[in-house]
Amino acid sequence: MSDSDAPVRDTLIAMTAASIENSDLPAREHMIARIAALIAVDAPAASYALNAGVAADAGVTLDDVEDILVAVAPIVGAPRIGSAVTNIARGLGYVIEAAVAEMEAEAEAEAEAEAEAEATAQVEGIQNI
């Protein structure tokens, strides 16, 4: 069993990295193709969330995603585009929620460390009296 707290996510990230490494497409174009495929298969929000970081790292912007939606619309149709827009928004919401939770956890850990350091300093100050 994996030591990771998110083994499914980690596996999918590793698969994405291997896919990019084994392709002759530049990473940006690879992720554009992947987003178009997600739209075509009516992927759920989680799929967009799992690809958002890699796509952003590859230089794909929200303007690019809008252009991808326009490009595939004649092929996949309006209902699929509507579904994709909803799922992309939800997926980005998941990413934002995860980032906020991570920042809150880091802030809480910092506050606890500061409080512990302050308490230690007070104890040391008392011992020196």
C-alpha cells in the first residue's frame, strides 16, 4: 500500500507526467489536446481538477480553455460544451478549495509553532530567574 494520503491522485499525476514525457508534443499542446479530449468524453469536474495544475504549469491559460471550447463546439455540440463549462468551473472550484485548505493548515501549523516557541521562551525566562 502507498504511503501517500492520496494514492489515486498521485497515480493519475504520474500517468499524466509519463504521457507528456512519452509524447513528441510540447507540454502545452499536449495539455490542450488532453483538455479537448476531456470535453469530448464529458469528463467530470474531478478530471478537470486533476489536470488543472499540469495544464497551468504547461502554460495553458483560461483564455486557451475558452478557445478550446470554441474549437471543439462544432464537433461535440452545445450540450457537451455546456456540461464542460460547468465541470471546468466545478473542477477549478475544487482546486481553489484545496489550495485554501492547504493555506489554512499551513497558517494553523505556523501559529501553533509560534505559540509553542513563545511558551518555551517564557518557561526558559522563568527558569533563569
